Amino acid sequence: MPTQPVRFSLLATLVLGFLLVLLLLALGDLRRTGEALATFRWSLVPLLLLASLVNYALRWVKWEYYCRLLGLSLSPLESATVFTSGLLMSVSPGKVGEVLKSWLIRELRGVEVSRTAPIVMAERLTDLMGLVILASLGASLLPYGWLVLLGTLGAVGWFIAVVQFRPLALLLLRWLEGFPVLGRFAKSLVLFYESSVRLLAWKTLVPTVALSVASWFFECLALYGIFRGLELPLSLLVATFTYAFASLAGALSMLPGGLGVTEGSITGLLVSLGAPRATAVAATLLIRAATLWFAALLGGLCLALVFPRLAAHRHAA
């Protein structure tokens, strides 16, 4: 498992996240942001974390569905441990670091990474589609919101269509075999493609996209809970659009955890909708702590404490 790159990436992301918090506090006025946080109903924190946990649980159901489609024989405990450990890489660029889950499966079962890595790609694509659907509910709040959302959905749909058109995909793979470097990975690329075809078949998109919509809605619900805790008179529709659109922007930026873009989008949208800047900054800090950083903490604990024991037991068996 590539532990050194993972540690370096996480350290860099933590530093970036800390600097971003300082910047947000400066933009929101440290004193006023502190006052807004002081007035927050902290008794709501368990409910916010519960909403995030429901999000992870529904996404695990999707992960488990994909694993079964590929015929992976993971026990429920192994599957849940690998998935939860992967949450640590929520802070990676575009969450592509969640391919760590493929390395963990190889440690447990010896399955080639190229066979399971498409699961991460399918997860991200269906997450994007789910966020587009949620954001479209309030797209009218922005002058050009529909154009951005339709463009993203169109790009995802085009990619899926290309994957499903086997003659074109196989032609591209044969063409890549002629390159000196890529040719060495021809077998892995074929395995990656064959898994992708099964995971992105049209009949699998309906349940997986539905799970994505349901799972991410719970984090939108968490933002609405923060509105209530800060006494912001904004609706659930606004919370759904704001969180989904900001998450979508952060994912497309390919920055680690969408840092900067997601926070800037949430704060900017809330201010444009009439929220005081300090309160908008407070809401942004709270939702990111309850979602992104909570996921990374949970994943890190699972990877450090649970996975080593599970792997040792598997190897000893």
C-alpha cells in the first residue's frame, strides 16, 4: 500500500485546510464570526453528524452493490472496513485518492487493482449525477445555473456512452497498446474497461444514481440544520441547492477535497441570498467540519485501528 504518498498528500491537505480556515475567518471578521458560532445551537451537532453517517451508509450500500456486480467475495465487515477507510481520501483531488480502497482489497484478497479501481470511477460519476439532480432543484437561483448543470450532466453522459460503445472503446485500447509505455499496461487497461462496462451499464445507473441522490440529500439536510442553528431564515431548497452546487464545483475543480472552491461557493451563495457574511462563514465552517473533515477523521481511525487487525486475521487464516 502506498503509505508514503498518502501521508504526504494528507499532510499537505491539512495545512491547506488550516490556511483556508484562517482566510475564511479573516473574510468574515474574526470577532463577528466568533459571535455567530457562539450563538449556534450546539445541541444540533449529533444530528448533523448523524446526517453525515446516513450519507456514508447509503454510499456503502452503493459500494457493496458494485462489489457484488464484479463478483468480489468480501465479507460485510471487510467491505465496510475498506469503504470506511476510503473516506480518509475524501480530501484528495476529486476524491480519486479513494482508489486506496482497491489497494486495501488487494491486501485482503489479492484482487488486481485494475479490476476494482473502476468502482471508484463509477462512484464518482454517479455522485456527480446525484449532485446535478439535487442542484437542479434550485438552479433558477443563479442566472446561468442551468447551463453549468446541464453541461456537467452532458459530459458525464457522453463518457458513459463512449464506455458502453464497445467497438470504439476496444479500438482505443488497441491503439494505446502501440505506445511504448502504455503498451505495458494493456492487460490492466482491458481489465479496467471490462469492469467499467458492467458498472456503468444503463440498468445499473437507475439504482446507483437514486442512492447518490438520497445519500447526498442528507448532507444538504445537515446544512439546513445549520441554518436553523444559526437562525438563518433560509429554506431547505436553498440548503439543497447551495450544498449540492458547491460540492459539484469543488469536485470539478479537482483540488484536494475541493478546498477553497467549495467553501468559497457556499459562503458566496449564502451572502448573495442575504445572509450576513460572518454568519455565512460560520455556516461554511460548520458544514465542512460535519461532512468533509468528519469523513476524513472517521476514515483515518478505521484505516489505522481496524484494517490492520482485519488484514492480520485474514493473512493468518
